[in-house]
Amino acid sequence: MDHFSYDANGQLQAEHTSLQQLAEQYGTPLYVYSRATLERHWH
């Protein structure tokens, strides 16, 4: 399962968190990792 997806408005999300909102809050460039994806690939 991929934990990066697009919502109904076409906005990219990571684990149901809006990446646009994160970029607005923290600025860009912004590197976002999915803990669930990392754990899935680690085990």
C-alpha cells in the first residue's frame, strides 16, 4: 500500500495529511516521509 495519495480535490497527501498545508506551515523545500511506508519496507 502506498501512503501517498491524492484527495478528491487532487491535492497530494501523506497518510491523510495535506502536503500543501504542511508546506504552508513549514515552508519549502520540505521533505516528508511516511512512517508507515518506511516501516513496511524495513520489515
